[in-house]
Amino acid sequence: MFMGEYQHTIDTKGRLIVPAKFREELGDVFVITKGLDNCLFVYPYTEWKIFEEKLKTLPLTSGNARKFVRFFFAGAVECSVDKQGRILIPNNLRVYSGLEKDVILIGVSNRVEIWSKENWEAYNNDEDFDASVLAENMQDLGI
């Protein structure tokens, strides 16, 4: 399980140090793709396969389903950590998520999310966010 928040920097070549705790859980090969809320999702390969199987069940006849599947698969890349504990994030994913220098990595149960510091701070400072309202809505989902 991934949890916690870590701040790092991305270099001009797009390399980012992954926290040791995350590296252990991610394994040798994992997948990075566009995520929701303008961040990147990083899945261990086993979790990516589970997600992939769920996406395969979406109806091909649904335009929204096709868009959703394309969104995740078009930006997806297999990745591994180099000897210095870094990953190389492709330019298209850096542009999508606004990664320039300061980066936040957060653990979210079965995945890691990579955020630009600016986007993460904006997300956390959203005046419309109310945890108690969100909790009430989660009750409808059985949580």
C-alpha cells in the first residue's frame, strides 16, 4: 500500500527521484500514465493489469468509455528506476501535469500520484473542498 507525501525536484532532463518506500512497492517495471486532476498516476505492474482489465470491460459503443480508455492508454509508458533511484518522465506527461521543478509524490493506496507543487497546493487550498460534505457523499458509495 502506498501512503505519505514527499517533495522532490525534477531535473531538466525529466528525471525524478522516487522515494525508497515507493520504489520497493513499485517493483522493477511499472506504468506511468496521465491521471485525473492534472497529475500522473503510477501503478505497479500488477495493479496496472487489474486496472487494464477493468478498462477492457467498458463498452466500445460508448463514446465516453472510448475517450476514458484512450486517455489512460495513450499516455501510458512502462518505466523502471535507474541506479540513482530516478525515473525518466516523458515530455508529454511532464507537459500534461505541469511538472517543471518542484514535485510532490503522494501515496494513494494502490498507486502513486505525481503532482507539480503548484497544482498540489491549489488542489489542497480549494475553497470549495469540504471534507465533511465529501464524507457524506462517500456514504452513498458504501464507505
